[in-house]
Amino acid sequence: MEIYNHPTFHMACQQFDFVADHLEIPEFERPRLKYPKRAMAVSLPINCEDGSTRVYSGYRVQHHLTLGPSKGGLRFHPDVTMGEVAALAMWMSWKCALAGLPYGGAKGGIACDPHHMPLREVERLTRRFTQEMIPFIGPQVDIMAPDMGTNEQVMAWIMDSYSMHMGYSVPSIVTGKPIALGGSLGRREATGRGVAHLVQRAAETIGLNLHNATVAVQGYGNVGAIAAQTLAGFGARIIAVSDMSGGVVNLRGLDLEQLARHLAETRTICGFSGGDTVSNEDLLLLPCDVLLPAALERQITEKNAGEIRCRILAEGANGPTTPAADLILAQRDDVFILPDILCNAGGVVVSYFEWVQDLQSFFWSEAEVMQKLFQILDQAYDRVWQNARAEKISMRTAALCVGIQRVREAKAIRGLFP
Ligand code: GLU
């Protein structure tokens, strides 16, 4: 499939093929499971604040529609391509299936740099993208959510544009909305808190005391920051954090409140006086108990996998570890991996709760949301851990096996139309 040609898509396919071999899925069944059902590419012309017109490229990939609507985030980043989005959509499928959600996977993106655009241009771009997507989305078709570079405000614009088209309010068209528009309590924090909860489970499994445990976080966005704050609440010491501009390290532990003030003022970690500077690459090599990549894909590769010095690798990002790195990590028995489709599933689980609440117009308390979230994550963790032990396979293979098998079973039972 030429249109998906991208290293991240090849990586997702490699993972799939590995698991398909393990599960002995016959060759003829594989393409139907592996390749996306639908992919859209759109040109998005917008009027810029300086009077010029600029055309952006937007993408949406719906990986499968077998179990219900497709579900997944919308990413604004300069490097977004169809292939990257397709890989992320495939991972959403396995993630939703692992958590037992009635969704297929999807992902979208616009190649743009929202941090260096006037807000009104970001708004126009979002609204134009929603307009172009109208034939392909809907609360029973495909539901978007925040991802890298997008937030609650972007979701509000999507909800407004779609609702204006329909002629009435449709909150269930997106999740991760502001609470005032039918968003769920706890959605913003869900991914990071889920990561921290699963780190706690992993720490119990390997006998690590989180009190005073050291944590390094690559990517201090919504996921990384909330996970770090929650882990600090469990008594852990956050020794390093980073963003696109680089990172800071302080082995005695960073003062997260001071860091939050610095970020509120400058919007970048760069220049924070509470630690020494460290590059994004070197942060990954710091000796620590928990290493939390929460930024882009393909950060842990065959080049650095032998050198990382953590006990738990908690994948807050999607696809941070390449298959080649996995092979190296499998040779070492000192790193316990919480694979992405398990580790960061908290976000889409609470997105599902938000969608259910919107469809019923009946809203839950934050305590109810969190209790149900941890219940689903615990079930998924137990299932993956048991599978990994019973079959003597890695946590990643075990997690992918559960997700892929569920989708495979649903496709087999539905059969082929016509
Ligand atoms: N973008 C998030 C993810 O990668 C959340 C998707 C959603 O909530 O639909 O899982």
C-alpha cells in the first residue's frame, strides 16, 4: 500500500506481522486485519491574518469499522503524513480492542505548526477540516479527540462546526471537549493518571517501591505532565523532564510547582533554573526507575535500546519503541515494558465514557469516571500480564495478541458482505 509508505507505518506492520506469526493467523486473513478500511486526504485552504491564502494538508484514516464507530485523536504537527496517521490508527484499533471498547481505530492529522500560528488561523483550519470530513464522520461513524498539538478548544470548534452543519448540537461528535460543552470530568487527566496507575501496578509486579523512585519524562505535555504530577503524589521523585526545546535534570528531584509557574510564563521548559539542561536523547539514557517517553514515535531504537537504564519503561507516547529496539530489550530482563496500547489507554477509555454520557445526556461524577477507568485498566493489565507469563512472550506481544485477536474474532463472526 504505497500511500502509507512511512517508517512508522512499516513499524506498525512489522509489529502486526510478528504477532500474526505468533498467533498463526493464515496469510489470507492478514491484509483484511492490517490495512486501513478508509483513508481521506484533503487540501485545506484558509485565509491567513496577513491577507495571504495558505493551503494545508489534512488526513484521516479509519482503520476498521467492524466493532462500532472508529475512534482516535487528531494531531497538529508539521511532520504529519498519511503513513504516520495510518500507523497511529492501527494502534488505536488494538488499543480499543484491548480495553474492550466498541470501537475501531482511527487517527487524523493536519501538517501544520499550531504553536507558531495565530489562534484565528488554527480555528479556521480546524473548521475547514471538519467541513471536509462531514461525509466521513459522525457519532456512529468516526469520533475525533485531542492528540499532539490539539486540545479542548480545537474539539469545541469541531463540535460547533459539525453542529452548525446538522442544525442542532451534537456533543457526541468529539470527545475531549470542554466540560461546558458536554465533556467528561476527568478526561483531560485520564491518560496521565492511567499511566501513573499502571506504573503502580507494574511496580507491584516487579517489587519496586515507588516512594522515592526516580522518574524521567520525555515530553511534558498533557500526558507527561499529569503522569509526572500523579507519580510525584505517590512519592516518586521526578528527576528529568523535557519538551521540544530540550530538557532539565535534577537528581534530587525537580520542583514541579516551580516548573508549572515557569511553563505558565514562558511556555517552554528551556531556561528553567531548577535543574541542569539535558538533551532529549540524553534524557532517555539517565539511570532511573521509571522512564516515561510521552512525546513522538521511534525514540527508543536499536541505537539506544542497549543503553537505557530504567526498571519500568512506561510508554505514554504511541509507538516510542521500534521493533529493532524491542528485540534488544527482550535480551535484557532488567526492563519491564508497559506497552503503549496498554499504558496510555486511559485517554480513549474516558473518551468512551464521554461519548456514552453525551449519547445519554446523563453525566457522571469524577469519582465514578476514575473508578470505572481503573477497573478497565486493571482488567487489561491482568489479562496482558497473565498472557505474557503463560505464553512466555513480551508484554507488548501479549497486549497486541489480545487486541488483534478480538478484532479478528469480530471480523470472522461477521463474515464478508455481500
Ligand atoms: N489521542 C489519544 C490516543 O492516542 C486519545 C484518542 C481518543 O480519546 O479517542 O489514544
